[in-house]
Amino acid sequence: VQLQASGGGLVQAGGSLRLSCAASGRTSSSAAMGWFRQAPGKEREFVASISWRAGITYYADSVKGRFTTSRDNAENTVYLQMNSLKPEDTAVYYCAAGGSVWNRVPTEYDYWGQGTQVTVSS
């Protein structure tokens, strides 16, 4: 499975960005997609996840109500719509493919995209 993340950039606090993650290869081997982020000097943390089949979603408390993940099965693409962005959302965002929408730990995901930088200015 190959994952290509895109859509990062620089935005002011309160603004919005939409990240995309296009999956190719044996996508049928992964039941869910996750979004993670890693800020400088910090560990990679779970942001959100979505199951391919039913579209079940799961969010970290820190983004609940502000971020929405969705998927387009026909395009094998998942999205992360980020609204009301805060400076503390600044990080490199990664998409990952795994076996369960409930997985929150990076080691539970099998495939990773290259990451896309999101910078939120105050």
C-alpha cells in the first residue's frame, strides 16, 4: 500500500485546511485509515481515523468538533477537514493504513504516507 498525503500549508489561527491522502496498491488489506501528527520535539499522536467500509470515525479529544475525516471509496482517498485551527495544531500530519478504526497507537498501523506540514500562525 502506498499513501500520498497532500494539502498542508500555512494558515492563520481560526482558519481551515483540508488534507488529502490517496491510497494505492493493495488497499483492500487495510480496513481503516488514520491521521496522526507530530510536532517538533514531541511524539507522534493520533488525530482521527475512519473505516473504509462503514465510514465509522474516531477522533482525539483535542480535535473533536473541529476536525472531520471522510473517505471517497471510489478514489481510495481520505480527507481531513481542519477548521478553527489553533497554533497548537502546528505539526507534520501523516496518514496511515491499518486494520481497525479504533487503533490509536502508531505501531498499530502498517503503512505510512510521507507527511505534510501544517503551520498555524497566531
